[in-house]
Amino acid sequence: LICGQQDVSFAYLLDLYESRDAAAAHEDPLQRVHVTNAECAFVQGTVFTIKTSGELNKKGMTHFLSTETELEVKGWLSALELVPEVSVNWVGKDGTELAH
């Protein structure tokens, strides 16, 4: 895999789909997010962000993602914590901490 200005032998990716049905039907993802070295954060309610680094992308980007429930946000952030070199901030923009 060659990204930007460096050769990369491995990268963690998150494929974003229109719906669960689209993912189950193996449709092409709407977007592919490189989460290697990303900064993830709880925003509020059912919203969290993934800020990608510029290492694997031409430039870093912040992706705002929304789930249907707060429990799903906890699941996403907990899973992202398992990815090496990904940081997760559990405190929202209003100072509220999402229990995990």
C-alpha cells in the first residue's frame, strides 16, 4: 500500500456505508477512513469524531459520525481504543464524560 509520500505495509481502515443493509450486501463503501494514528472523541449524545492523521491521507480530516444510541457510541469508542496508536477522548465538548 502506498499512501501519500511513504510506503505503508499495514493500515487500519474503517469502511463507511449508507446502511447496515448496504454493508451486508457488500456494496462499495461510501468512504474509507484510515484510522491509523487517529484521534477519536466523544462529542455529545450520539455523536463522535475520528480525526485522521495526514500520514496516510493527503491531509488530516475530521469525520463526524452519529449512532442511534449512546450505547453504540460507547461500542465504537471502545473498539477504536483497541487499535494501536489511536487515542480516544471520552469527555464531550460540554465537559460531560461518557461512562465506559
